[in-house]
Amino acid sequence: MASKTENKPSSDRLVLNEEALKKAKSSLDDGAVTPHNDGPWVKDIIDLLNGSLATELVCVLRYKRHHYMADGLASPAIAEEFLVHAQEEQGHADRIAERITQLGGEPDFNPATLLERSHADYNDSNDLKEMIRANLIAERVAIEAYSQMVDLIGDKDPTTRRLVEEILNDEQEHAEELKTWLAL
């Protein structure tokens, strides 16, 4: 069954769907949501993004706490990196929230349900090695979640998929850095 925006091949040629292009000229209140990305999966993508938003916010809080609580010989450099990671996670959260609103959804910043919606855990350890370990676990969880999202979204929403892939790349870099610190 063809979707409403699927292009119909004309003698095996790739052509744009003219009806979808005409529809893009209307419904201006929908902003970035055009017929191409106005499918039955939009709510699911918004839900996935809200789960990621919760995860990023929990990561910001965990990294911030670890930044202020890091103690020990190697801690000044690591504490500063925890702060850098917190800022990068905040940037991820902001980009995710922006995409949710572009898709017509509402970003869920409700602190009362943040931990239950997050894929990652909060950690209030005062031990530097345990902080690094907890952050590495959280980054690995985020990597797995974002990898699954890339697969789930596929070609349904290229803009969201690219966003998720960019964040996934950052999370992989964080995990490699944390792995190195854990070995110190």
C-alpha cells in the first residue's frame, strides 16, 4: 500500500510527488512538518525523543554533580571534563526539545517523572572512579538507545535521524574518553 507522500515511479524514473509539494504550500502553522514527515509514526518519534530528552537532562545533572564533587589527585582535569560533558549533554537536550516542537510535540521537562523516563540513571557517588564508571555506563546506555532510534526512524524522518546520529557520535566520544579515565 502506497503512503500519501510516496513518489510514483514513472517508467523507472525518480520523480517528486507533485501533490505533496502542493500540500507543503498549505498548513503553514505546521512549520517544519510537511507531508513527507507527517506520517503515523510522528507521535512515536516524539515519544522516543522525549525519552532521550529525559536521559540527556539526567546526564546533565549527574555530570554537574560529579563536576562539583570530584576529589583526588587526577580530579581537577576530570572535574573540568565532567563540566564539558554536562554542557554538551545540555546542548543535546536543547536540540532534542527543539526538534520535538518542530514535529508538533511538547518537550517533557517535568522533573517529577524525569528519572522514570530516562534511560540512564542518576549517580550521587563521591568516589571518583565510581563517578567515571557511572558516567561510562550512562554513555553506553545512551549509545544503545540512540543506535536503536537510528534503526527505528530509518528513512521515516531524515532530519531527526541525522540529529540522533550526531548526538550518537558525541556519546561515543564521551564513552571512549571515560574508558580511558577508568584505566588511570
